[in-house]
Amino acid sequence: MEPRILVIDDDPGTREALVAILDRAGYHLTSLAGSDVEIEAACRSRGYQVAVVDYHLPHHNGLEVARRLKEAMPDCRILLISAELPGLQKLDQDAALVDRFLAKPFSKEAILEAVTQLCPTGAP
């Protein structure tokens, strides 16, 4: 079975680009803009191996979303993406929530490498 990846980013362009890259690589994807309703539904489904989460979402920061995902799916690996690094103190206290950080802009190769490393079974 192919790994299931959750993409959460409020920017439609970034979200569509991530979906296109990961879909071409053979991953099974769900993409969300990051609303409460969407996040709750994703937590209930509990079937994701990796979640790619933008740090800057309209109603939450990515660390809050990561916490909710980890509570629902403890084995889900979190890849936090952002154009700016969250404060080091904030990352320190939430280090266990995030498995990897990737700064925007990133290359197609960088996102594929990060997701492949985080998937328990590697590439699809």
C-alpha cells in the first residue's frame, strides 16, 4: 500500500505545487487549506504516515496543528514548512512534534527527499 500524505497549506499555489510533486512521485494525497473542520476530519481519519504542514496558517500555527495530528496519530511524521523559521524557543519546547523543518522556497528534490525519509516505507 502506498504511503498516505497529508498536505496542509492555506496558499493554493503552494498546496497545488506540493500535491503535483508528491502525486507524480506516487504518493496517495489529501490536501487541506487548514480550517478547523478539515483538520478535525483529518485527525478522525488517522491514516496518514506523513503530514506536510505550513507554519503560518490563518487560524493556527503549524505547531498547534502538529500537536493535534500527533494526538490523533502518534506515528504520523510531521514536516513543517515555512518561509521563516519559528522562534528557537518555540521550536525547542515543541521539538518532539516536528520531525523535520524545510524552509521555503524549496526545490522539488528537497521536498521529495524529506517526505521519502519520513515515510516508514520510504518512496512509494
